[in-house]
Amino acid sequence: MIDFGFTLSKSSTVDLNKVDRSRYDQLVKLVPTARMCMNCGSCGATCTVSEYKGMSVRKVLTGIQRGEDVRPMLSSCMLCGKCTMVCPRGINTRNLVLTLCKIYD
Amino acid sequence: MIDRIPSGFHPFVIPFLIGMAFVLLYCFGAMIRVLYELSWQDRKKFFLSLLNPKILLKDIKDIFLNCLIHVPLWKRNKLFGYMHSSIAFGWFMIILLGHIEVLLFVPGRINLFYYPIFFNYFVAEDDVTLRGSLLFFLMDFFLLMIMSGIALAMARRVKNYMFGVKRMARPTFLNVVGLYSLWAIFPLRWLAESFTAHISGGSFLTIPANWLFRQFLGNELYMLPTWWAYSIALCVFMCVLPFTRYMHIPAEMLLIPMRNAGLKVRSSRKGFARVEFFSCPNCGVCIDACPMTVDNGNVKDCTVYLTRQLRRGNEERIQEISDKCLLCGKCEALCQVGVEGPGLRILERARRDYTVPFNYPAADKSVDKNHKVLYFAGCMTHLTPSIGRNITELLRKANIDFTWLDQQGGLCCGRPMFTAGRIAEAKAIVANMEKLILESGCDTLLVSCPICYKMFREQYNLPGVEIVNYIPFINNLINTGRIKVEKSDICYVYHDPCELGRGCGMYDEPRKLLGRSAGIAEAQQNREESICCGGSLGSLSLDFAQRENMTKAALDNLYTSNADAIATACPLCQATFARYADRPVKDIAEIVNQQVI
Amino acid sequence: MIYEGKQKIWSDYQKEIPDDHWYYVRSCIRQNFFPASERMFTEITQKVLGKDVYETPYHTTCGGIAYHCDTIPQETVMTIVARQFALMTEAGYENYCPSCITSFGNYAETLETWREFPELEAKIRENLWKACKREFNKPKYLAHSSDLIYHWREEIRKRAKHLLINQETGEPLRIVEHIGCHYSKMFPHKGVGGAEYPYVLAGMVESWGGQVIDYPERRHCCGYGFRQYHAKANRGYSLSNTHKKFESMEPYKPDAIITNCPGCPYFLDRWQYVIAEQTGKTYGENGYGIPVFTYEEIAGLVLGYDPWDLGLQLHQVAVEPLLKKMGVEYDPKAKYLGLNKEDIMRPEMPNSIKCC
Amino acid sequence: MKENVVIIGGGVAGLEAAKNLHRLGYQTFLVEKNKKLGGHVATWHKLFPDMASTKAIIKEMVEDIKDVTVFLDTQVKTIESAHGGYQIAFSNGVNVHAKAVLVASGFELFEAAKKEEYGYGIYDHVITNADLEAWMNGNKDKRIPASPKAIGFVHCVGSRDLKAGNSQCSKVCCMTAIKQAIEMKERFPNAEVYCFYMDLRLFGKKYEDFYINAQRDFGIHFVRGRVSEVSETIDGHLQVKAEDTLIGRPLKVQLDMLVLMAGMVANNQIKPIVEQAKLEIDSDGFLKSSDNITHIIESGRDGIFYAGACTGTKTVPETVAEARAAALAIHDYISGL
């Protein structure tokens, strides 16, 4: 291969037809309230560890639907439950995190 | 009394012998298995305890009081207590007296296992003695006692509420078989003894029955079939016993010495835990105790069903039941045999495999050093900031040299991780926190959240640091005159938070503190019977919507006090109650701070 | 795809194109990339169609590349544009026809800016006077040279020697049309057919017997994008853009690509080679690429010009497969003979893409 | 019989006002340019939030005005101020002198083809909200596949779009999209349904509940980002591009059909009336009310009143309420109050 000094750049586009959303589908079966997120961001704002790891349940939820690796966020969760307390839609955020921590292989 | 049957045998005893042999072998096998499953330290501890006369005596006393007299049930409801002790104690007495009879009258037969059970068939009354009459009287007396208990048990199927228990666990098929065979044993024994009474003699229950039957039945024909039926009923009961709730009878006799030996559950499935879940008598006290069963919801997620599913090994249901529980601890507090519902569930949760590892987000927190008191508010308190504000104001008023450990948040005590069953992960959090606290150089760690407080008390190793809850701390400030409070004329009902009351056994201190600054009323269910607010972090799977009725039921209980407002000592209880309460919900710190003069 | 829907849009985006008397200005880079194309434009318009198309050697760059690379301010580029208009005015023309799409966009943008801000125009007039003592009239009509070929497409069709029809199958050739971004994306009404479904090249293809391919990434830039290409660190983006287009058009099995911008044919052509070298993938049949043409080259082929006179030997992707399909006769041996029939030497053959 | 009142427009506003003015005893003339009464509402299938049948609603409203003089297929030719009222000539040759005129001319649906990048009228499976309602009303539409696997809804088509000439929010499209998304999901439970939105403006009673249902019970996907372009793929699917603004990455998805939520724009067909009666047009292109808080139904010209979407985007209940208010205002005006 000739070295041109540049190569094809990786596309940042999310192709929903190619994104594997099976983890999300599995999640909403086990934690039905996960579907109810309206992306208000309260969870991330109150999160005890968001300042270190950018954890936000909102980002986790959109991320797994867009094929992003949300494990770094999940692995930082201490399950303190503040997000559950502030979520206006009553999403069971702790169960959501724990369930995702089991779903990933 | 003389032997009526020279061989001392009749085939009808065979069913009984089969049943007896089966149940004894089964229980022996189960005991060996449990002992094998114990860790060697626990096993050693257990055997040593049996050699310790003090513990042994306690074992015997506890078994007698719990298994035969059912003292805890008497405390709960007299009728319920009588029902159980009449059957258990009465049966025990009949067996005991049966042996005495054999020893007294036909001592040569004592080696025959079945003799005391079927004594009246095998003997003939040759002369009436006072000794014999007394024994016969006692036999009939205890038989009557048992049958009264069984009559109550039957009545309970209809009028449950009279027994102080509203709901029972749905019986399984084998439980029903066991129940009916148990109910059948004693009337059959009475019939059999009655048909034989003109030969073997009897007392006030059997003689008149014998006379009555003879009037229109003629006894000879019915004698043998009833003895057969009696034996078969015994056989059936004993054969199904290992697979029914009646397994609690032998299991509890192992549980009590094990607990007295100081054993703890280390796994949710093996060893001591196995004894524990076999000891569950399915009485249903935990169903009424459980805050989740409001409006008859979630009944099948109570501890009685946990023990049942653990016995069955139904993994899916075990997981569901373990995840749903609020871990409020009320079932354990009220359980007659001490099944550790929350503890078993946490251990059950600890069995899960998490493929995403926990990566402790190392907090770059630093603490202001060299203050005597370090105040830790906890995550939840950051959502109810008035608690933190009132406590720090009180500390300032009392001129306490303190600093805040988590003023900016970002620190968790690890309790939620712990209750989620991620023990190693919780320990990572604990280790980091311990380091931070010890580095601060404080001598007192003041904690206002009971959830954190329980964690600090039980899982932290902080040499030289006294861990205090803010309630006794403030009480002490008043005792030592550092702050003075006056009483307001508002009347509060104090809600015992699960983690502070049942969790840490603190019931009187909060009432004392609240009483110094306001009026106090008590709710119908309080102290160890306090109802969880429903907001508990203990539950993993309960959704927000499912908790609403639990909170409302807990509030209804508090409203029975007719107090003006609700006082509590937990930020989570406060936030949860405030969502639906029709009157103010305040933390004790806030109430006290307002009354400082 | 509903063709009538497109026709309706095309009818909404028609522009007036005078039939004669054009002042023609060449592109800076086309003369190097595809030198025969502009030569062919004058040949076709002047010789074949007999139109008055005037050129002057005093014409310079319009400043577009420098402008889009953020190296000169707009006022400077406007003053350059004003000088071009002055040359046109001096030559006695009022219809302005640039060969370059960026120039076309640049002129359109300048004229629109002056329309919105007349004071700016006054200032530019003053600048121009100060700089070179010239005055100018704004062109009455502005059309890109592809607009003119589009305008005269039927006249070319009448003189056609070859059509865009596969001679073996009789089927229309499948042609991807690619419009330069600056043609109508800035001012949809300045381009024939607008910005979403431009008709300028599609009209030629249809008129000359071919079939236009509408593929999902038709709107996408060829990958040149000035800043993307000129800074080597960004060249991967340039390449990726082109790659994206080819991936999108691949299922349609296009026979050729027709373009109207200086950069587009170059990048669509050359990057096919780079993509092939880097990924091993080619988009044409049998290991060839998809040949890429300027509209003048296609017009030249249709009119029966010799492919090597059209400069097709300068293409990276071999054009021979298309020539065969169209039935254009050519002498393979003459491919690398220059104007004076002297050998201009053969390029090194690439590894991954077949180039005859 | 009291004075004449002319109502221009036979949609829900005109119908409701006609009923009330007739009951108040006025000789009411209702003119409608179409051959049928009911306006846009009559072309719809069901109305949120009760999922009420429009057929039933319009039927009831039309029955209520059976004694009102209705001119269908008729337009106002001229209107001029005369004798303390207006002399109005209709295209059917009738002349009426009206004491008061109620303009209830409503809105026009944004012409979705103007958003060329969405390919309405060009791609095989792109339809509008109105097309979908017509289909649900039983009209055949070959653009709607027999069993779509993926359906998209594009919010704000022509609304909140300065380049399309409309800065206003059309108010009802978010809710309509959610309603239609649910209706499609009910018909095609296996289809993935996507709503592409910029903001979800669910201000009305029970609207948010619809949103929650759509997410929780129907699993409809909401993607925050405006669709930038639509293309057709070789196999006839629609490739839709948007930015997922919540993760800040471009996003594309292939759909089997796309529904464009065409918004409400000012009705230009009343321009002649506006000019002749010297009415004012507001900066948003809709008729200008005396003010937009307490006098929204007043034109600022004696005897001319407004009701409904002619003054701006409105929901059906808002329109009906305005129509009643306008009837009363006309009554007060004629009574000299």
C-alpha cells in the first residue's frame, strides 16, 4: 500500500440501520421505564460522579441507542440513587444501570 | 395394664414406621448436608457451642419456648399463640406421656419404637389405678387441647383476622396434603382410642365416645380401620413433611442452636441460610409486615415466598423477589423464627454477574484538616439541603469545631452499592472514604443520614474516630448545655426510618430529642413496626409508580396519630413523604434548630 | 421516484440564457487539470454552433480559491471581480460566462452582495478606479459555461455522431451527474433546476440519450472542499467525502460521471485511484474505475471528436470502457501521442485500479 | 329578525360562530369557498386528545346551523363600507348589506413540496400529515407501503423556518405527529417509528400524556434533530439524515415512509378582502388583531371581527372558543354596547 500521508477518515455518522440496538431492546424489556426518558438531563446534573466521569443516565440511554460505548459511564456509577430521586419521569435509573452492567458481554 | 397382643405387633404400624423412618433419615441427611456446607470455622464454632453448658441450656430453653410454646406468637396474638402451642406442646406431651405409659406399664416394650404411639391398641386394662387414670386423663386432656388447636386452625381459614394475621402464603399442593393429614391425625387418634377404650381404658374423652359408638356402631368392626387410618395419617404427614412448610419443625431445632452458636448467613443458599429458609413456617406474618403488599400487591415477593423459592431453586423468581425488596427489615423484625429476609436478599444479589466492572471514580476530594468533628451529609441530603443547613447551624450555635466532608457532594458512603449486593465494589468505595476520613484528623464523624450511618457503623474501620448519628449528638449538645431549646406547641408524629430504627436500633433518642422541642404523637404502627416510606434505595426493581401506594399507606399510618406534622430523621424518608403528604414533613434537625433559644 | 415532481421543480428553476454574444472567462485550474475542455468549449460554441464567444488574455483569477481558503478578504475578491467586469465592458459585452463553478458562485455572490448593499458596490468601484483606473458595467446576464451547453444541448444533439447509449445493448448509459457546490447551493435560483435537483447536467444527459442516476449522496461535495484538500492534514476528509459518494452510487452501476466544476472531475477521478490503493476497492466494471468527464468532454464525444484530442488520456480512471460502450472509435496507440504526434510518455500504472 | 351578519369561512370557527349568531337572532350568512363545510378539520380523521372522530364533530356542528343561510362554493367578490356596515357581493351573485362581518378564513397548510430537500412529490413514499389523515379516513394512497417496517415523522415542516417564510410555530404539529405516530404503531406494531423534532411543544391538556404513552407504551423513538435531507435509495427506501443533537453526531436511517408535518401558514386567498376592507396584516403574515392578549378577535375596523386561525396558529378548542367570543362581541357591537 502506498503511503499518501492521509487515509480515509472514520465516519462519525450514526447509521441507525447498522447500529446494534439489541442491548437497548433488552434493557427496555427488563426496565420498561427506560423508554420514558425525555432527555431533561436532571440525572447528569445531580450525579455524584458526573464531575469525574461525565456519567449521566440520559447520555447512557441515548448512547446505547446510537451504538456508543457507554461502559466507562456505567462503570463509574456508585448507585447512590440521586438520579432516581430527581428524575421527573420516575425512571428506575439504578435498576437501569445495574441491568446494563449485566447485559454487556 | 397388660399386653393385649402377645407379639406386640400389628401390620397397621407399618405406615407409621415407614413415615417415621423416612422423616428421620431425611432430616438426618439434611443436617449432615448443612453441616458439610458450613465453613470449617463455623462448623467448629457450632460443635464447640454444643459443649458449652451455658449455650446448650439456652438452646434447650429457646427450643422449648419457641418451638413448643411459641412465645413470640403469644406476644403477637393470644389466639394465634394458643393455636400453635396447643398443637405443638400438646403433641409433644402426648408423645412424652405415651413413653411414660410404656415405661410404667409395659417396660419391656420400650424398645419398640411405635409402642408409645399406639399404646392403647396394644394394651388391655386389667385394673383401674390412680396412676393410670391420671395418665389417661392427661392423654385425653392434651388430645382435647390439640383438637381445640386444630379447630382454631380450621376457623382461621375462615376468620383469619382474629388471629392477628391478615394474609397467609398461598399453600402449595403438598402443604395442603400436609395440613389435612395433620388435621386428620388427632381426630383419628381420638376415634381409634375411643373404639379401643372398652379394652384399653380411657378417660373423659374416649370413654364416653366408646359408649356412644357402641350404642349404634359396635366397636369391634371399626377398631382396626381407625387405627390403620391413624397410622396412615401419620405416615402421610411425615412423608410429605420435608417438602412442606412443616419442615420448619425439625429445621428450627437446628436453627436455634446454630444461631446461639453465633453463626451468620454467608451465602444465600448454603449452610446456615439453608437452615433458615427451611425454618420458615409460612405463617404469613411477613406478608402483613411487608410495605410492598399494600392493596394486596407484591404478595408473592415477600420473604415467605423467598424461602419457598429458595427451597425450590426457582432462579427467576428468586431474582425477582430479591431485587424488588425495599430491605426495610420489618419482616425480619417480626419473623417468629428470625428469617433474615433482607440479608438473604443482599447475598442473593451478590450472586449476580456484572460484566461491566465497577471502576471507582477516584474522588480528588480533600478535606479541611484538623477539625474535631467531620460532618458527612451524604448524597440524599444534597437533595434535601435544609437538613445539612440546619445541622451546620446547630453546630455553629454550639460552637463545635467542625468541617464538612462532602459539602460539594461527590462522595458516597457505599451503602447503596452494598445493598445492591456488589460487596467488593462497596468495599472499594469504603476504602477510599476511610482514607479520606482518617486523613482529616477528626475524632468524630457526624452523620445525618441513617443510610450512611448504618454503613459507617457496620462496614467501616475508623480507628480513633467515633461515628455518631446527629440525633444523639444534638441530644448531647442539649445535655451538656451547649444549646438550649424550647418546646413548640406543634405536635409531630415521629416516623422511624428503617435504617435508623430497625437498622441501628435507635428508637428512643429521636423521640427524646423531638420531645424536647415539640409535642409528640405516636402512629398506630411505630418503632420496629414502622412502615417504610417506600422511597428506599434497597429496592432495585420497584418503579416510581409502584411505590406511590406504599408511601401513601405509610402516610396513612402516620396520620392515625392526628399530629400536625411529620418528623423524621432520614433525608430519603423526608423527600419521599413530602411528595404525597398532606401536612409538613420535617427533619428533626430542622425542628430542633428552629427551637433553639 | 416521481419524475413529474422533478419536472415541476425544474420548471420553477429556469433562468434566462441569451442565445448569443458571450464574454467567456477561463478557470485557473481547469486548464491544468483537463486542458482540452475549455478549448472544446470555444471549439463547440464558436466553430460548431457559430456563436459569438469572446475571450481576452488579460483575464486573471477571480480570487475565488483564495477567498474560500480564507486568505484574502471579500473586498479584495470583489475588486478582482470588478476588474473582470471592466474587461467585459471594455470588450463591449454584457453577458458574462465563467468556465469555473467557483468563479460563477463568486460572481453571483458579488452581484447579490452589491444588490443588497449598493454602498459596497460604490466602494468597490472606487477601489477599482484607484487600483487600475477602470470602470465597469455589471453583466446583464451571468451564466456558467455549462448553462450555455445546456442551453444549446438540442443543437448539439442534432449534430451528434454518438449518443449516450450502450451500442451493444441499446440501453441508455447510466450517468451520474455531479454539480459543483458553488453552482446553485448558494443561490438556487441562479442555477438551472435549483439546488436540490439541478437540471443543468441532467438536461444534457437526457438530451443526448443517457439516463440520469439519482443516488442518495447526490448532493454531497466531491471532496475537494478547498480547505479539506489544501491542508494536507485534512486530506483524509477530502478522500472520505469522495469515498462516501462512490459507496452511495456503487449499487447503481454507473457507466460514467459528468461534472461541471473544475475540482469535481479531478477529485472524483484521482481519488478513485487513491481509494483503490488504500482499500483495494474499485467502482467500475472488471477492476476499472467509473470514468469521470467534464460536460465539454461528453459534448465532444457526442459530436464525434477524437478522444485523445479531448485530452481523455490525462484521466486517471481509464475512459476506454465508456468509449467502447458508446461506440467511439479510438486508436489505443495514439493515446500517448501529443499534438505533434510525438510520444508524451506513458504514466506508471497503478496497482489496484485497472487503467488499460 | 335582526341585522345581517356575514361570516367568511365555513370551518370550525365559522360554524361555531354561525350557530351562536343565529341563536342570538341575527340573519347570518355563512360563505365557504369549498363545496363542503368543516374546513381543514373535516379532512382530518381523529382529533387529540380524546381521539374524537371529526366526522361526528363536523356533523353535529353542521346540524346546528341548518337554519343559517350557507353559500357553498362561493367567495366574497367585493366588500365595501356602506351605511354603517358593509356591502358585500358574493361570487354567486348575491348582495348582502351586513352590519358586521366575521372573518374566519383560517389557515393554509404549508406546501410541503417547497421543502425540496424532503422530496415531497418526488420520492415515492413521502407524504404529509394531511395525506396520512386522508388515508386513515379511507382514501387509498399508494405512497403508504402495505406493511412498513420503519416510519419517520418530520416535525416543523415549514414552521419555525425563516427561509420558508414562516417564523411561527404551528402549535399542533408536535401533538399531531405523536398522535399519528401512535396511530401508525397501532396499525403496524412491528414498525419502528421515529419522530424527528427540534423541540417538543406539548402545551395542551393531556398532550404530555400522549408523549409519555408514545414512549412507554409504543416505544416510538424520538430523535432530537431536524431532518436535513432525504434521498431515495436504489431499493426505494428513504434515507433520512439529521443530526442527533443530543449526542452531537450526524445520524442517518433508512425508512419505508416519511410523514412531513406540514405547518399552518397564513391564508393568502383572503388578500383581496384584506385590501378592500383595509385590514392589517401582522408581521407573521396572519391578520393583525387589535392586540394579541385581550382583543384578539377584533380587527381594529368597526364591524369586522376575527375568529380562529386567520390571526395565527390555533388549536381546534382555541378556535371554537374564539368563535363564541366573536359571536358575542358582534352582538355587543350591534347592540351598541
